[in-house]
Amino acid sequence: MNVLIVYAHPEARSLNGSLRDFAVAHLQRTGHEVQVSDLYAMQWKAHLDAGDTTAELTGERFDASVNSKYAYENGVQSADIAREQEKLRWADAVIFQFPLWWFSMPAIMKGWVDRVYACGFAYGVGEHSDSHWGDRYGEGSFVGKRAMLLVTTGGWDSHYSPRGINGPIEDILFPIQHGILYYPGFTVLPPMVIYRAGRINEESFANHADALAQRLDSLWDSAPIAFRQQNAGEYTIPALTLRDDILPGETGFGIHTRRR
């Protein structure tokens, strides 16, 4: 299988750097092909703007969706964007690895998403009708590919528990897992989160490495997060709200995941 690791950490000698190196070696040792997009090492341009196309603007002003779609469909995207899109086409599974900074991914990784997920490539695909509102949330360009987050954080696991001060880790990661991954069609695996990253010693690193090896070995057969598919009848269209008869009276991120 082909595995792409999209990696965001500025220090190669960090915990994240060691986990990345372990993951690459383990995947290769078990027969997989691996590519790594090391965003800091690549000096990735994080901001989306008119410079992301080699052609003139198609309108009087820059429009992120309109201009990225034109550039994608006409082969005039910035070369760095096109290379990353080709990696996504190549990959059977994508691992997004990053430290949790201010309750989200580092800005450089968000900028990778902003620029690589061009209109017509990752979004803005499929028909819009009374029964089908685009190919997204379970459909889309990345259907058949798997994705997983590998996240480190300085806080304790209790800080991210259902009653923890930071809020449940599932809620914090929901915009990434449901929005950035599931929206364009990835099958999303439960995340691997390593807590108290600043307190990792050799013994605990070995334990985390063993756990990561198990997760990597099960990339293709572990059960995904059971997000609800948008166009499968559980949401009203075009309002895109969960039907009133499903979990009546309940709200929040959790209603968009089927309960086993």
C-alpha cells in the first residue's frame, strides 16, 4: 500500500520527529511505499492567495474558490500545489501528524489544506439537486482512501476527557476529522493521541512506538469512525440538518456519528 505522511513540526529532534522516523521505517519494513510531506522542511507557503495560479485572474478580484477551480481545471496551479495533489492521488492512506497547538493543527498544515484542497479537486464536486447536495461527507474525490490523525499534546488525557477543562478530544478534533477528512471522502480512522508530550522518556517512547506500530499494521482493517453520510437519507436536503426522527432533541458534534 501507498502511505502519505503529512507532517508538521519545526524540530526534527522532537518527539514528533522520532515518531515520524519510526512510522516511516516500520511501514517500509512491512512492505509499504511511503512518502513524507515535511511542511517545515519544505518551507511550505501557508497562505492561499492569487499567487497560487500561474495565469491571470479570471475575474476582477481574487476569489478563492473560483480561481483555485480555474487553476486546477486548466493546469495552471502553482507547482507545489500540483505535487501535493499528485501525492494524494497516489496514496491509499494518509497520516496527518502534528502537535496540537492552540486546540488545532499548526498554521502551516492548515495552509497545506487551504491550498492543496482546490475547488474541483477536494470540494465543489458532484451534482447539486433536491436529493443530492454535492459529493461530500462520505463521498468525494478521496473515497476509498483512509486517513488518520497522529497528534501529540502537552496536556494530560484527563484534561481532554468528557468533563476535562479543555473539552473532549473528540470534540476538539471533530472539525479536522469530520470537516477536513470526511468531507472530501476519506474513511476516517480513530486518532492516535499522545498526551503529556513533554514528559516522554525512553521507556514511554518505546510503549508509544509499539502502539503506533499496531495502528499502522491495522490501517486497512480497523473500524473507522462511523460518521453519517450526507446523501444517504439521514439529512434533509438542502437544509442539511439531521432528520427530526434521528436522536430527537439532541444536538452537538456527537449526533453526526452513528452509535454502535
